[in-house]
Amino acid sequence: MPSPSPDVPRLAQPEILDDLLLYRLSRLQAAAGGVVVRYCEGRFGITRREWRVLAVLAARGPLGSSALAEQAHLDRPRTSKAVTSLAGKKLISRSSRAGDARQIQLALTPAGMALHRELFPLVSQINREVLAALTPGETATLGEMLERLQQQADVMAGKDGLPLADRRHGSSARRLGGR
């Protein structure tokens, strides 16, 4: 396999799995995110997804379930499952909006706020430790680059013509002749 030109970064011309940006970000998420998961599950008794829902409600205030799903970047079924679990743990409350019982408002309970106040500094510390590998200028540049990459990914995700995933039967079943 020919090596890429030294003038072209490997991320721009990936040749192996380790050159792919999304794979490298996934590895970073798995390593650092694993520490967060251990705190969430081992110390606080919540899942990573439940943590995300709590953090969104702490940052944004009370939300309807659709807005919560959108803000948390989760699909509605996963959001609903997390909400049901958190409500069962008395960490969030559900209340009807005045005049429309179909519109449910979700908010942190005092116990949910207390959990967030205790867990957020731990997650922030993990974030700081990962970023300690960079200088302050590199951290600022990384933030700007991530914002541009997110904008580009959002544009790509909105393009028409992409095939839809069929998760009921597994997306590979059709291609591999299964089912």
C-alpha cells in the first residue's frame, strides 16, 4: 500500500482504520468516557444516558420530552427509557403543562439537582485531565475545529439520498443475503 504524501495528513487520506477520524474519536470517547461510566454506574447508580438527560435538564431547565430528546441528541425511545428510569429513582419529575395534559414537562427534582452538583465536577475533572495533554492555545483551537467539524457533519446528515437504516432486521442482513 503506498504511503500518503508527507504533505497530506493521514486523517485526510486514511489508509487504515487507525487513520479514520471517527474511529479515533470513538477510541477517545471509549477511554475517557469509560471513567465517566464508572462514576455514573458505580458511585451514583445511573447510566451514561441517564447522566446525559440529567445534565441537559440541569443546563436547560424544564423541557418537554421531544425537546429533551433533541437537546440530548438521543432518539425518543431511548429518552423515554431514561426518563422512566430517572423518574423511578426520583431524580426527575413529570408534570402536565397547564391547559394540556398531553404535554409533559420534565424537570430535575431536588435529589436530581444534588446528584448533578456532585457528579458534574467529577466529569469536568475528567475533561480537564484529558485536555491537560494540550496547551491552552491548542485547547482553544481544538474547540474551534470541533465546532467546524460539527457544522460540516450536520450539513452532511441533512443531505437527501442517503439510505435509511433498517434496525429491525439489521442493516447488514439485506446486503449479506440474510433474512
